Amino acid sequence: MSLQEILEAIAALSEAERRDLFARLREIYADSPTVPRPKTAAQSDWEGQVDYLIVFDGGSRGNPGAGYGSYAIFDATGAGHTMRLAFEEQALTNNEAEYHTLLAALRDLHARLGRRSSSKYIKILGDSQLVIRQVSGEWEAKDSRMRALRDEARAELARFKGHRLGHQPREETLKVLGH
């Protein structure tokens, strides 16, 4: 069967059948942090491809202490770049450093894309359950500092057409960022 025949067969399905098909395909082709077109997401805001993938991580020496972080941004071709950050000006907790790193990555991508940000879908992967789940709304942000950082992250995400947030094991983040 040719690709064109497959596409025509999919187009002939009912909306419900297409949703079921795409859900099944996402189950089969699970997320991989090295592939910038993730196929599954618990919090899916749309169907289809991801234009950019962000992988981020942060921490602090001392907790609180001097913060650091790094992130990688990949486009749909797999091309990307990695940035290392130092947040020396203030004592940060590990969670605050994670948030600051995510914010830096989102601002970097927005600055690179400019107005085109509003037409792009992004996926964010990180090993911080707290950041991923607070930003997605699964967990409450009880601390006022965490709430403020969460709200900043949500405001940055609103600059894009859509987003997905996903937690990944620390080992996967290490493979991408190298630390």
C-alpha cells in the first residue's frame, strides 16, 4: 500500500475512528528525548507533529545556593543547540533553578522565532516532576515563589500555538544534556 493510499484510507475514517487511530499510534511510538517529534503526551493540546522540543534541567549547589541549569532545543529535523546557565546572583532551590532554566529555554526559543512563535507547537521534557506537574496544572503550587514561577512559565507558553509537557527519567535527560 502506498503512502497516498494510506492517507486516503485515514481521510475516509470517521472523526472518532481517526482519534482512536492516532491515540493507538501514539501508544505504539512512545516518546524519545532524542527524537524531536514525540508521538505521545498525556496533556495533548493538539494532534500532529511538534515543531520544537525543549529538554531542560536545573539545580543548585547548596539548596538553596548558586543555581545552574542547561537546556537543549531541537527543531523538527533534529538540529539543535544546548545552553549552559549559571544563576549566581541569588540563592536558589533546586526547584527554582529548574523553573529558571525552563523560562530561559522558552524565552530563547521565542527570541529566535519572533512572531512565528504563535504558529509553533512545542514539547517540553524534564525530570522535575514538580515543575512539569505544576505548570500543567496537575499539582497545586502552594508556595508563593513557585506559584509566581509557574505563572511566568505559563505566560511564556502562551506565546506558542500549543504545548505539551512531559516528565522523563533523569537518565534520559542526562543522555540529552550530558550532565
